[in-house]
Amino acid sequence: MQVSIEIATWTQNNHGLFDYESSDLKVSKMMVQNSVYLILNSIIFVYVANRGCG
């Protein structure tokens, strides 16, 4: 079974902060085939997201 997951986050302003008042969303999409891929992709996504915040 294959599942498509779409993650929408707010865009960042010129200070690198998320602009919650903006209507522009950054959408990323991932396809996973089983729970192992889902867990690995989730770990990578959280790592990349945290690098962008700091």
C-alpha cells in the first residue's frame, strides 16, 4: 500500500520566522510505501524543519 502525505507550512519572512499572517503556504509532499519509510521520512522532516528555525 502506498500513501501520499502533504505537509503545509507557512512561509518564512525576511527574519527567518514563520509568517503566520501570510496566506502563502509551502507545501511538501511525500510518498510512503510502509511504516518504516514513514518513520524515516518523519525523522528527516523534523531534522530539516528544526535546522530552518534556528
